[in-house]
Amino acid sequence: MIIYLAARRGVWSSEPQFRNNGSNRAVAHTVGTRTPPAPPVAATRGFTIISSSPEPPHVAQELSVPTQRKRKHVPDDDDAGSRLPSISTAANVLLIQIVSHGKHLARTVDLFPSWPAILRDGLEINECNRDIHDTFSEEEIANYEKFRCLLDTFTTTEAERFIVEALDEETGQTFTRRAAADLLAQVGQAKQNENATLKPLIIRWLGCPDGLDQDAKEHRGFKHDETAKYLLPMSQHPFSTQKRLDIDDGKIALDSGDWPVFLWHNNDCGNDPSRRRKGLFRSEILLKAAKAVFTSPSSANGSARSRRQTNASKNNMTEVNPATIAYIATLVYYGLCSDGAFNPTTNAGFDLQAFYHGVKEYLELEMDTERGKKLFKWWNKNLFPNAQTKARPNGPRFPAFDDNDDGEESEGQE
């Protein structure tokens, strides 16, 4: 029987497709097994976070924290009293730490976050004394989980201090607005850093084919056979130059739920739906990209690991989670395509944001299954071979899979 995954509730359904409605499932922190949300940190009740220039408009509009589920008025920037007081030295220290951890949160929590909404919902739910599942929406609870991931980057004392600073009647507005802006800036910085690293490496991994420049992207994507072989939608497998031309001309539309074949070992997604999980998320290019981002570009090429501190070591990262793999998959797609700027949707019409959420939510549903545990064990073994890790790591559309397909790795994938 062919089945489809329902993204929102973690169930199997006979419906042929699902679209992302904008909410994200709860996520796990990278280090250690994720436990249920911690009890709320004690904080002063009753607060409103008000925003003003010069922060980005979307930050200002979303940072309104409700009390007792009632939204309060957010003054315009020209309103009297919109000048907010300066924050304390201790609060500034916390903001510096946010900057140091912000890029890692993009890599392991959410690549397309709304940090104003995450802080707003996280702070409100954190002080809630009621059953949050009866009081808040799935999206708000998902934002709370991401908020807890942010707090996990601090010590217990620092996390408590963050709550106190955010809810301070005089300076909380300034502190929270700046925290959201800093976190959003770090997401952009992470993408910029990783894209600069992967742009030349991806072409080298493809063997530097004629017509492809390591430092330029305009001839990549469906404009060249070698990159198109990786980006080819699963439904179009196996590859042909005519299919590439039809996609490039717009005769074949791209869909974020029609996953690219580079997610599979040897780019082979197979034509039998009953075996479509075989080799999924075990491709060489995914693993190399993950090594380049988290352990060093030299380790991706099989050389000795760099003696410099890596992104993984800086954040005590010893295992991957669903967001990690989704992050790498999205960066690889962007590195293979011809776009010069990273946008939620590529020039060819592929929705990177929906693709990211689709991969992430699929893996979140898989991680408690036996095949999911084997998949994460494979990733942790290959990405962090010297770490002592556990098998389980701390409107998107999914491809069709057969429920009897166990997704076991093929020979040579260990």
C-alpha cells in the first residue's frame, strides 16, 4: 500500500498531498536527548514588549507579548514615549552570548525562524500555569520549544537572567527587541558563511565538470547536465538531458514535495515506491556538506581534521537532529542551483523554505522508528566518529513511501 505522511500530526493518511500552513513542529536541541519542556522559569507577570525604530519593521510588528491571551496595543514609532531606556551591562552580556550562539541555532533549530514570534510566544508560555496544550496553538507551542532551545545555550543562572531581563517593566522592551534582531542577523550570517564554503566545494565534489566555475553559479542548476543530475526531481528519475531542458524551460514544474535525487545514496531513488526509503538521506554529497559545515572543509575531503575550533566543537555538538539534516539538504540544493542570492524560492520555482520544513518534519516523524534510529546512528557515526552518542538524537509535502519499506542502508553505506 502506498501512503503519504501528514506533516502536522504525525499520522499516516491516504490523502495524496499536504501543504505547509506555516507552523513548525517542536524541535530538539542538538546536544543530548531532548526532554519535555522544562517547568516555567519564575518571572514577573503582566508585560508588553513594544518595538520601535531602527529595528526591522517585521521585528517591530511581531514583538507584542500578550498577557492573559489579550493582545495589547503596540505604539507606532512616533508615539510619545517610544524611546526606550538602555539595558543593563548584564543584559548586554547576554546579547553578546546570543550572537555567539545564534548561527548554531539556525543550523540546529530553524533556518527560517520568526524570532520575534518565538520570543513573544516563548515568554508567554513560560509563565503560564495552565495546561499549555489546552491554551495555546500548535504553532505557539512549537515557538516555545524553539525558545527553550535558545535558553539551553545558557547556563541555568543565565537563562533565568534572560527571563528577568525580558520581562523587566522598564528595559524588557529594548532587550527583547534587540535579542530578536540579533538572532535574525545571525541566521543570515550562518547562511552567508555556509554558502561561501560550499559554493566551490560542491563543484570539486562533482569533479570540476567542463562549463562549471567553482566561483560562479549562473551555469549550474538545470542549465548543466552534471548539476541537474543531482537536482532532478524524484518523479523524473532516471535523468536525461531532455528532462533537464524541459525543467529549465518551465515545461516541467518543480515541487518542494518532489524531492531531489541527491538525497539518496548514489542519486538513486529507484522507481519502485516500495523501496523508496532505501538509501534516503545517506548520500555522499549530504555527508560531505555536513562535514564541511560542522567539522571542517578538509574533513569533508577525507583529510585530517582541522586543529582549529570547529562549529561542532564550539557548541559541544556530538550528534545531529532533524533540523541539522534539513539545514544541510537545503544548503546543498542552493549550492547546486544557479541562483546568486539565497531566497525562500529559487528562480526556477523550487520552494526552499517548504523543502526545508518538509525534510525536517519527515525526519521528526521518523526519529522514533527503528529505521529512523538507524539513520541517525549512521549520521552520528560518520559525522562524529569519535563521539560517544546515542542512537536517538537529541504546506510541506512528502514523497510517497511504502509502509513496509524499512529504508535499510545498502552495501557501502556504512
